[in-house]
Amino acid sequence: MEQTNVRLRPFKLGDTEALTRWGTHDDPRFYQYNFPYCRSSDLERWYAAKKVFFKGGSMPLKSTTELLAISH
């Protein structure tokens, strides 16, 4: 198994841009996993809502291959 370096840090507004580069699902069963926001104002609103919802904060999990948002 390949070893991957992983680091955690607080999720920042700038990280939301990486979410816009995720692929999308064409299967209706997985539509809820698509990230539909592209405009800066939408990203800012989404980020603000997540900061309130996850009072402990969100953290991106950064590996050598991708960026995943996780909550704690």
C-alpha cells in the first residue's frame, strides 16, 4: 500500500474554490453529493453557513492527491 502524507488545518474560505473542481454525479441517487456553487457570493454564503452549522469548525483533509472537507 502506498503511504500518503496527510495534514489537517482549519478550513478557510479559499478552500471552497477547490470544491468547485470536484467532479459531478450524473446518477440521480448521488445528486446530493454534487457541489453546485460557482459564483464567489454563493461560495461565501455556503462557507458562512457551514461555519455556523459546524461550531467546532471544519477542516480540510489534504493528501498528496486531493482536498476533502471533513467536520469535527
